[in-house]
Amino acid sequence: MIEELAYRQAHQAKHPIARRNGYLLSTTMLEVARKLIFTWVELGKSGLAFAGSSRAGKSTALRAISAALRQAFPDLLFVDFSSETQTPTDRYERLFTQFMEQLARGSSLRRRTQDCHALANCLMSMCRDSGAAHCVVPLDEAQRLGVHQWEALSILWNRLEMNSFGMCVFSFGSEELRHKSKLIQDGAGSQGVAGRIFVKVFDFDGLRTRDELKLLLAQFDEKLQFPDAQWPFTRYFAQAAYDGGWRLATEADSYWQALCTHSCIDNLGNGRGICMEWVVDPIHYVLKDCLNNPQCIPGTTPLDWAKGLELLCPKKIY
């Protein structure tokens, strides 16, 4: 039944690209960040951060890397913190929210130390219960934290170390995170934070080259499949063209040119790269056009990358 065009059109809302979740695109930046974080966790180092533009794929990368870490290091304790989304039903998230709220009301060292001590006791208890000697803290939307909160994390790190527990914080945030880390590093009273939480701050870049784009498009032709291995994403939306030998990866040159034209950058691309959301959205648009528009014949008629970019993306996409 899925072989019928009308069936796929009627059920396209169930496809991962329509739900905008359920699949992961591998990118150069994701792999770089994964290798760095894995190395730091393996070595028991304390803290590193990634800063990049909005919509660059940082939160997606953090979730994917966190999941991979959990599989690779089952004996470690993982506690996810997000300064943007605090879940009231999760006692650890709620505890951290209360911890930050108390810091905002009072900035004395005594209050911060007392609150950090309570959180440290909680984390150490969790480590003991799970048999872990090390605590890994993936922190999303990290630019939202203030200096007092970073200082509190440094105190928390000290509390754990004093009791023979390790702590690694890896943070993902916007470019504002880089500015905050520099202020902290330059501040005479915040050297402990810099040495524990901001040991290194790396760039989180977008897609930068035509070759990277081609590798990205090829994943729709092969790696990404729904509902089973017989239906790569490209085949689901353009079965006739796919079965005839056409592949989305062959569109790399025309799509790259459309990206450069739309964003007013030359064919060498932009130094920090094009944000992933603005790369992926037009791909979704073009694939759906292949499925729903009888006049769209991949491999025979040019795909309308420019229209997808114009409809879905701002002019500044890097």
C-alpha cells in the first residue's frame, strides 16, 4: 500500500520530517563536538563550552551527544540541566530551579555555599546510589545563567571534589555565552569558575562547504529511513525518480548556489557556517514538493531551492 502515491500523500504527516523529530542528521560540527566531549569525559576533565549562532543545531547536538554518552558510560551519573526549561515533575530539575531562585534573591557567599551544599549532597547521594564516581552535567541554553549561578556551579564542583567525586559540565549556548565566559575569565573574583567550568570555549559552527552539504543530502538517500529500510526519505517523497537512479545528493551544487545567493555570500561559504535549521527547512520543503506537486519531476525539472529559502528562511542564515 505504501507504494501508492496517494497513500504516501495521505500519510505524510506521520513522516519524521513533518513531525520535525525522530531523526538525526550527522554533521561535521556534531562529530567534532562529540569527539571533544567524549575525550573530556574519558579523562575526567571539568568543563568545556560550545557557543554558536541561534538555530545552529546546538540543542539537537547536546541531546544526541548526551544519549551517546549514556550508552558509552553506563557507570557515570548524568544530570541534565537547562536554564530554559525546568520540569516541575522532576525533583532534580526543581531543586536546581529553587537553587537558582535563591541565588537571585541573595548574593552572599554564605547563602550560595549553603544552597550548593544541599545540591552537592543530593548529587553525591545519587552517585553513591548508582555506584558512580563521576557526575556529568550537560547544560543547555547556558547563556541564560548569570555570574552568581556560574559561581555556584564552581562551588558545587569543589564540594564534590572534596568528597572524592568528579564533575564535568559541558555547556551549549548562544554567542552570548562566549561573552559571559570572557567576562568571568577576566574577573579577578571568578577565576575558580573559569578554571572549572570554562576551561575551553569552542565555536559551534554551521554548515560551511559544498562538500558538507553533499554529505548531508546523501543521508536522506541512504541512512535516514521511514517506515523501514526499503524507504529512505528521498524514496518516500520521490519514489519514481529514486527508483530511476536520481538521488538528492546530486542537488548539492544547485542547492549550495541557492544558499549562497539567498544569504549574499560567495561560493566559498561563510566562515562560521550556515545555521542548520535554515539548511534543513528547504530540504523538507523540496521533498514535500516532490511528493505533492505533479509538475515537480526530480532529475528532469530543477528543484525550487530558491523558493524554499525565500518562504522559510530569513536573509541572514549564518
